[in-house]
Amino acid sequence: MREFKKILDQRVKETQEIIDRYLPEETGYQRRIMEAMNYSMQAGGKRLRPLLMRETCRLFGFNGGERDVEPFMAAMEMIHTSSLIHDDLPCMDNDQYRRGKKSTWAEFGEDMGVLAGDALIVEAFSTAAGAFAGTKHPYRVGQAIRILAEKTGIYGMIGGQVVDVELTNRPISMDQLDFIYRLKTGALLEASMLIGAVLAGAEEEECAKISKVALNVGLAFQIQDDILDVTGNQEVLGKPVGSDARNFKTTYVTLEGLEKAREQVKRLSEEAVEILHSLNRKNGFLEELIQMLITREK
Amino acid sequence: MREFKKILDQRVKETQEIIDRYLPEETGYQRRIMEAMNYSMQAGGKRLRPLLMRETCRLFGFNGGERDVEPFMAAMEMIHTSSLIHDDLPCMDNDQYRRGKKSTWAEFGEDMGVLAGDALIVEAFSTAAGAFAGTKHPYRVGQAIRILAEKTGIYGMIGGQVVDVELTNRPISMDQLDFIYRLKTGALLEASMLIGAVLAGAEEEECAKISKVALNVGLAFQIQDDILDVTGNQEVLGKPVGSDARNFKTTYVTLEGLEKAREQVKRLSEEAVEILHSLNRKNGFLEELIQMLITREK
């Protein structure tokens, strides 16, 4: 476990360095937007998505994808960050702070908040498309861009956000909650692992398995979040527990009860590991990373 | 001229039909966002950018790009529409109406306005990347995606919007106004023509000329707009004249005077036609279209 933690720290650091290489230089008449983009991109965060992307690429032996994956790692983090910026806007969640820092709109103004989010979405595709310049695998890169777009848009993350926004303060069915969890957070995790696989030239069947692993991990992660809100230790979590109940928020736990939620996390994570093993490829670090995400206590 | 008008009507109709094929079906839990996207995409407009794209592709004999160009035409219109949706938001221009219809946020709510704009940006890249599926020219498609992203982002349209927003109600230099005009509207016109050329396999030198033509046309178009605000006929224009002066807006005319502005339009358009001719390729319709854009009286 200490070994894992050491590798984790090292790879998060590498991931951070890769992302930093693709951030815009703050220059020109439009420098304020670059400042807003970089402010948001450097606000901390676990870099989980690009990390999972690279480790999935490694699982398939990189196989010609080791350079192509780097712009996509940055692109994925830009997409994720853009969604946080727009989520915080006054007309959305109206959050003035994120991770102890002022949110982007609170720091740069609401108009810059809208534009910085837009700019990061576009910059993500610009960065990803930059992979064409040096690649030996243009079809793989093309497919990776399609995955990035599809899992970000109305059939992915944004689709999930829309339903989440629409159903705020309204009763939610299990089917709707599942839809929100799968799309709002699941889709980008799926895209991350899938892009890593595609860029390493994984077969279609292998990609289908990776998708399933990622969706299971995403869903288990969410349900674990709901469980911790009830059972968690406030000091360990670093945030108040019981907030879901106070806000009358529908969660897996409120719909199905604590016992069933725990069973579901167990089932999803066991299945994920099983599918991962069925690929007959080895990335022990990736497996431990996935275990850590699901069984975390904070 | 009547012949031109007939072809124009026909090709606008074709352009419209092509775009419509790429609009999302309104279905699923997230159908409201699809409704908002389609509402905005079908709010009228001249479809100028996709039209110019296809005609530039035609100028180079299509040459294997006739199918690839279609998703890019739709993608370009989605990008343009997304910028209108976000421009209208309360924290930006705060416009409740556009072309006589309620603006997207006024019709669907501010949160949906933000998300619909985001969704159209992403859908644009998803649609463009769809061209990989059937293409014989993956590198051309890759290059076209790079152009789309670059000319939309902080070095293109969004860069121009940022400076425009920042300098509202502040004195603007000629250099800054030029920057805003070139980027805010010029960049997408440039991308449109450039993508048409790239998808038809135009050489680098030819692409450089097409860029110059497009930037000249975009700039002349803007300056003509400033001129018409002073000299135009309100009934022909269909909107009040003199609004720039009333709003203390800095324009080419306020900075340089009417005479110089007219000379500039003449110089830019003559140069554009000259460069176009130097390509030794023939698309009479494209030439007339460009002339019409610049010398318009409304």
C-alpha cells in the first residue's frame, strides 16, 4: 500500500506536468481569458480522469499511443474544468467558492465565467486535434476525438447536467437517478478510459469491456458518495455529513436504503475487477487505483 | 444578377437541408436541451458560413471533399449559433429577443441557455469528428477540426468576444478595433473558407490565399456595417440607423471618418477579388456572393 501511494504521487505529478504543457500563455489583448482559464485549471483537483486515461493506455502496453495520449489528458481535464466553471455560475449552482478559492465567475466576473468555460471546451478540442500533427495513427486520434465529444455532449456529461438541473427539488425515480449518475459523472470517466484504450489500439471487444469497467467505477463512486454522506466521519471527509438529507436530496441511499446501496457498491466493484481481469493484461497500479476510488472513506 | 439570386436561393436551401440532417432528435430524459438547441438552430439566419465553406470546397473542384464538407457545414453553424446564445445571456448583452423571436435563455431559462450553448459547441466537434467514419482523407479531416477549434477559441472568435466585452464603454484604439473585427467575426468566416479548401485538398499556398480573402471579406463586411449605420436607409436596413453614435460606440467610421472607411472597404474587396483570381480557379457564384456581402445596402 505504501508502494502504491508512492507511485500514485509520482504519476499524479507527471499528469500535472503533462497538463501544464498545454495551458495557454497569458498574452495579447485577450490575456484576461487566458488568466481565467489557467486560474481554473490550476485550482487543484485530483487529475483523476487524465490519470485513468494514461493508466488504461499503459494497460494495453501504450503500443504507439504514449505521445498521442498526452494532449488528450490535457483535453479531458479542460472539459472537466469547464463544467465546474459553468456549474458554479449564478444561474446554475450559484457557488462563490470552490476548493477554498473564489470560483471563476466570482474572481473574473460572470461574463468572463461564461467565456472561460466556453474557451476551455474549445481549447480541449483544439488540444486533442493537435495530436494529428505528429501521430502515426490518424484514425485512432479521430476516434478518440469522437469519443471525447460524444461523452461530453448531450448523450454524455451535458445530458446528465440537464436532467440534474431540471429535476432539482423534484421527486426523482431510480431510473432517473441512474441516468444522472451514469451521464453527469460516469460519461467522462468512461471517455477517459476508453480514449486511453483506443489510442493504444485496443480491439473493439476490449474497448467494450473498458467502457463497462469505467461505468461501474463511476456508479460505485457516486453511490459511495451517498453512503459517506450518511455514515462518514466529518473530520475524515473534511465536509459536513448529512447534507443530502437536510437538502431533501434524492440519493441511492434515500431511494434504496443503506444496506442495498452497500451491496450495490460491492457488486459493481467486484464486476469491474472481474472484467478487468478478463482482459488478460496487467496494470496492478490501475487496479489498486480503482479499488481506492470505490472503497474510499473520504 | 437574377440568375445569381436564383442560384443563391437554391444553395441556401441545400445548405439548410444539409444542416438539418445533423440536428439532434428530441428524445430521452434530456430532450429539453435538444429542444433548446434546435430552437436556436432554426431561428433563421443566412447560413452564410456553411454556404461559403461549400462554395470554397467547390472552387477547388470538391476533389474528394464533397461528403466530408457536409458535417463541417453543420458544425460551423452550431458554433456560430452557440456564440449567439451565450451573447444574449443576461450577464453578456442581456437580449430578450433575437430576430423577432425570444432568445434561447428567455424561452428556456438562463441555466438552459448556458447548457444549450455548451451543448452546441460540443455537438459541433462531435458532428465534425463524425466525418472520420466515412472519409478517405483522415489527415484533411483532422486538419479541418484543428482549424475549426483554433478559429473558434481564444485565438479566434472567443478571443474577439473577450476583448469586445472588456472594452465595452471604454475608449478603443484602431489596433484594438481591428483585433475585435478580425477575431470576433472574421475568424469564423476565415475558418469556413479554409475548411472548405482543406477538405478539397488545396495546397498550403492556396490555403494562405483563401485565408487572406476571407479576412478581407470579414473586415470589409464589418466596416460596411459601420458605414450603413451612418448612411443607411432605415426602411431598407430594417433597423434604426445612427445607433452606434447614440451608444457612443467606437467604429471604423468614428475613428477614421466616412471617407476613409469607404476607401478601406473598396481596397479590401478589390484585394480579395484579386487574390481569388490569382488562384486560377473558377467559381463565379462565390465571387458574386463575396461582392454581394461587401457592397450590400442592408
